[in-house]
Amino acid sequence: MPERLRRLFNLLSGLLCAVLFGFAAGAFWVLPTLFTARPLPALALPVGWLLGVTVRRWLRFDRWTGALLAALATALAATYAACLTAGAMLSATMGVSFAQALVTAGTDMLLVLARFAQGPAELVFYAAGMVLAALTAWPLGRRLHRA
């Protein structure tokens, strides 16, 4: 039982870290988006690669677990970046501060606005970023060198 409990705790802490890495990457993703004043869905590829490397090197989960955590973090980063971009557009449109726009709109409205702003091309980039994150997080050579 202690081994099972340890694995469960390890998985939950890894999930928490992946969620936090996804939020951080999404917040970082918004900066060039706001600077250029247009969505940048192609950033899903480098963000996915960086999150895959982060999960592989820092969280050290094996195979499917690491790949799923990296893909989840990338999806969360894309969603968070889209929500923050929708909040910035609301802020500019309504003439209120960014924080006030986020609080007034709320999570549900930001998610709906972010979903409406996404077209098929953006979704393809996000899916490609998730696949790249999963492939990068997969430990290819680590198992071959152990004897």
C-alpha cells in the first residue's frame, strides 16, 4: 500500500506541476500576441516543444504519463493564452483595465470568447503543438542505456 500511495502522490504532484507549467507558458505566450496585436497560433509548436522538454527533464515521468502531461500542459497553455487575449481585446474595446475586464467577464465568458476566436487553422497548430510536446516528452534513449 505505501508504494501505491507514493505513486499516487507522485502522479498528483506531476499533474499539478504540468498545470502550473501550462499556465506559465500560456502567460508567456500572450506577450508576443499582445505586442503584435494579432493571434500567433504558430507559437504552439515552440511552446509544446519547451513543455515536452520540461516534463521530460524535470518531472521525469515514463512513457505515456509524461507524454499525456506534456500534451495537457500545451493544451492548457493554448487555452489560457486565448482567454487572456480575449480579455485584452475586451479591455481595449470597453476602455477598462485588463484586470477589470478579466474579473468582469469571468471564466465562462472568456472561454466562450476564446472558442469563438479560434478557427480550424489555429486548432491544427494547437494539435500539432500537443503532439510535438508528447513526442518530446517521450523518453526515447533513456531505457536503452540502463543495464
